[in-house]
Amino acid sequence: MQSDPPRTAAEIEKYLTFVVADALGVNPQTIDVNQSWDNYEINSQQGMKIALQVGEYLGLKLSPTILWYYPSINLLAQRLADEFTHEKSEKYLI
């Protein structure tokens, strides 16, 4: 049985850090959550993969372009955590 996905910004940030590090093939400790995605040279294919993986894990439908609207791990984690503070019948991000 899979445990519940993280709900706080800090938990999501930690998960995102590991996903990004895996996509880039680097140690998660080298990832600065406040740095822009541009600093990591994430291409569109990697960005789509990250969005898909995080969305599936959190049970959200994420736009493949979400990384470009929230330009750092920190900002994206905060936005995703906001999804869990509001009750909705369907969780969907544009």
C-alpha cells in the first residue's frame, strides 16, 4: 500500500528536489531549491517528465508547462501545497 503523498510545501519541495536531481543525474544535495530552472538547464522533455512524475505522485493533473510558470523548486512546491489547503471536487492545475 502506497503512503499518502506529501501535503506541505516542505515535503513537496523535498520530493521535487529528488525528482529534479534524478532527471539531471546529479546528487540531490547539489540542488538549490531557490535557483531558477534555467540555472539547471532543464529542457522541455525533462520539464514534462518532472511535471508528469510529480503530478502522478501528488494525484494532480499538472500542465507540462507548470515549471515555466513557477520558476524554482521552492515556488512550485508552495503552489502545489496550496492545492491541498482548498477543498475541490477535482484537483487540476492549468
